[in-house]
Amino acid sequence: MSLTDTQAVVSVVAALAILAGLAGVVVPGLPALPLCWGGVLVWALFGGAGPGRWAVLAAATVVAAGGTVVKYLWPGRNLRRTGVPTSSLLAGGLLGLVGFFVIPVVGLVIGFVAGVWGAERLRLGSNQLAWPATVQALKAAGLSMLVEFLAGVVIAALWVAGLLLT
């Protein structure tokens, strides 16, 4: 591959964006699905593939939008069903953000757990009642990450199929 081969360079840039997006599911600060979708967009605009590239971009757009919606609605519905209030999740998010800067890498998770547990402890007044709500919040966060990762993998598969077929 020569650096003057524009299609190859665009394909490599798109692949790197998609890989960064998949990593963004677990790395705080990287927007996972926008990066995956952006990689397909760059490939569709500048890759010089055939007319099928627009179908790949349209399908990737639907998957990215759907994944984003499902990532918030499904875990949120489960949390509402178990009775975990939004205020506890906000407390977890804020403390997770602080933890991210205080303890690099693992601070986000530690801060989130501590924030949700602390808010539930204050609300319910008991350690025995606060812990189940914290576990439900962790399950919801894990489900959200799983949905986002699967949507990213589908976008990557669409791009690979488009790369091979166009």
C-alpha cells in the first residue's frame, strides 16, 4: 500500500475510527457509536467505492441511531421497574466523573458504584436496602455497554461487507 493510494488510506482511517469506536465502549471519553459511524461516513464520502457505499452508510446510520436509543431506553426501563431513582444514577455519574480524574482507569467504575450506593443509602437508610439498588444500577450500566458494543460490531460488519462487495 502506497500513501498515494487514496482508497487504501481512507479504508485504513475508517478501520481505525471503527476500532477506536469499539474501544470507546469501555474507554471513558471516546464516543463509541459516533466514531464507528464516522468511520463509515469517511469511507463512503472519500473511499471511492461503488454506489453500494450509500446503502452501507444508510444501514450504519440506522444501526447507530437505534443502538443509541436502545442503549438508554432498555436499561432505564429496567431501573424504573426495580425502583432505582434517577437521582441515584446522577449521583453515581457525578462521583464516577470525579473518580475518573482521581483514580485513572478504574476510578469511573469505583466512583459510579460509590455514588449510587451513597445516594441509595441516604434515601433508604440501610446498607441492606442500598446494595441491591446498586447492583441493579451496575447491571443496567453493563447492559448499556453491551448494547453499544453490539451496535458497534454490527456497524463494523456492515462496513467490512461494503468494503468487500463494493
